[in-house]
Amino acid sequence: MADDRPTAHRDHEYSLEPVELIRQSGAVLRVGRLMLASGTASYRVKEAMQAVAKALGIDRHTAAVTLTEITATTHRGPIFRTEVTEVRTFGVNAERIKLLDDFRSTLPETITVDEVHEALDRIEAKPALYHPAVNAISAGAACAAFAVLNNARPLEVLAVLVAATFGQLLRRSLAHRSFNPFGTTMAAAALACGLYLASVALYGMFGASVDVHASGYIACTLFLLPGFPLITAALDLAKLDFSAGISRLVFATMMIVGAALSVWAMTLIGALDSSAREPIALDAPVHYGVMALASLVGVLGFALMFNSPWRMALAASVVGMVSNTARLLLIDHGVMVQMATVIGCVLVGVLVAIAARPVASPIITLQVPAVLVMIPGVLAFQSVVRLNEGDYTATIGAILQVVLVVLSILVGLVVAKLVTDPKWAFDRA
């Protein structure tokens, strides 16, 4: 006669387990994993998990969220379950952030575990909105617009467009193969810089004299700026969520360092001019019109690169155009760069709060593309060049300027958030 004791023992163990609580906890954790992998801030991940837990009938849910990990505890009556999950593959997908946010905001009072998984299956199965080639060209256009804002000349802008496009193609390909993010950043930056230098050399072969200036050279790598980690780090730190904020800030710093190392290494091929550059002589209305158009194209390109739907991308680009043009006007009229940047970013936050509801978009998906054009990429590279030359005084000065401008961006966004979002400003249990 067969021994049924192992089966009986197993069934007895199952009868002791809170099976339904386990299923509910797994559904809540899946929501958090998808949101975290899409690039949104940790406090939004917690909000979504809390909302789903409430709809599932869970008494209390708490979670600790970092850049790559979620530790969540689910309570029902006198029993609880703690689970830990790790997100190893993450990026930025603005459309998925929107779909997940819509799912959270439209939850019924009660929902079943199966209904949660069905909704998440639909969201997860949705492919990217744009072909890889469109995604790459969007990145190239954004970087080319950034070159215009940094006073690059027309042939340099064209070289930036080509270099950044192919750099983003390589970056996307490596990322989809789960290659190491640090290595991916270094490889994409090296390819973009190499193609830019090759383009300038090709111009010379055809008789066009083009200097290798930092305004174009650095712009071709700006698609690598970790905008979402930087901005979400600031928002998480402002919410006193230090585990999430610090981990995001460290990751963003690592990506910047990886890109900077490749950028610096490629300059060893030839001399690079990193001096301040005057803009092309134009009448004031024409000059600011060009700056406004460049800001619009830059933000639009970044938004499309982040897989934003067109309506969302256009809203972000209009906000970025208005805010960055206002910032440039203030700087040209004698306002300190840091103060002008704070004012520009407060304006971004206020305009985004106004625009988010009509276009049905999460605020973060509009904020990040709109402020990326304000990041001082050329100045950051100047600090690397000065360090390589052994000019430590100039290095420290350049680094401090970069840090102050970046802090101004973060302070401006936090101030705007405090003014426009009472639920975020007042931390009520």
C-alpha cells in the first residue's frame, strides 16, 4: 500500500498557510515592481501599492522601496506576510507609468486578485509606442536642440544629430539585452563621441572648417543624462525617504561618471576647445525665437525617447519651451544662473500641475523632460577637462557651479511641488 503520509503532511502545511493573503500580497508586490521598473518615484510606488492593498481588503500595508528592491508587509487581522522582491531591469517608460497611474486612480472599492493580475497583464503586454529607429532619432533631435542652446554651429548640430541617434540605438540594444547599465552608458557615450569626431573630420575632408568645441561634442551624449533618477531622487529625499533617494542619487552619479569617462577618453584622440562660446549674432527677437524652438524640440525629443504618448510629449515640450526661454531671458538680463534656474523650475512645476489634468498625465512624466534642457552639460565636462589638465582650482570652481545649478533645479521642483500638491506637502498617515 502506498504511503500517503508525505502528501497528508503537505496538505496539512497548506491548511496552516494564509493562502489568500499570500495571493493578495503577491498582487500588490507586482504592482510595485512594475511601477519601480518604469522609473517613477518611490513615493508613487508606495501610493499605488497602498491603493491596491486597500481595494483587495487588506487591513494595513507598509513598504520600503529603493531603486532596485521592495520590502513589503501585508497585514490582515492578527496575521501578516513580509516579502522582498528585486528589480534588476529598469528604465523609463512614461506610457507605462501613465497606465499604472490610471489603474491606481480608477480602482473600484473592491477588487479581486485575478482582476488585478488581468489588468497588469494588459499593461505589461503593451509594446513600446515607437519603433527603435524613431526612439533613436528622437534622442538625436533632443541632443541637437541641446547643441543649439549651447551655441553650437549648424554643421556641429548636424553631427550631434547623427552621433546621438546611433548612440541611442546602441544603448537601447544593449539595455534590452540586459547588459550592465554602467557598461551600456560607457559604450553608448564612446560611440556617440567617436561618430561626432568622425563627422568633424569628414567636414574637414570636404573643405569645411569646424572646430571640435565642447558645445557640440558634449551635446551628442546628453541622451545619457539620468533625468528620471535625478528628479525622483530629489522628490524622495524631500519626502525624507533616504533609502530610496540616496540609492537613486548614487545610481545617477554612477551613470554620469560612466559617460564622463568615455567622453574624456575620446578627447585624447584630438584637441577639444572647452572655452566659453558666444552665440551667433542675431537680433534679439530672432535669437530668443531660436532658443524657444530649440527648447521645444529638445523637450519633445526627450519625451518621445521616454515613450511618452504624443499628447503628453507635446504638453511637456510647451512647458519646457516657456520655462527655459524665461530662464534664458532672466540670465541675459543679469539674474544669477542659480536664481534664474530656480525660477524656471518653479515655473515648470506650476505649469505641469496645470497641464497634467487636461492631458491626463502623471506629473513626473511632464516634469523630467521639461527640465533636462536646463542641466549644464558643457560646464560639467569643463570640470573633467580642467581636472585632466591639473588645474584643480578651476576644476573645483566648475564642479561647484554644476552642483549649484543642479541643486537649483531640484529646489525649484520641490518648491513647486510644495505649492501645487497639498497631498504631497502634508505627510498625513
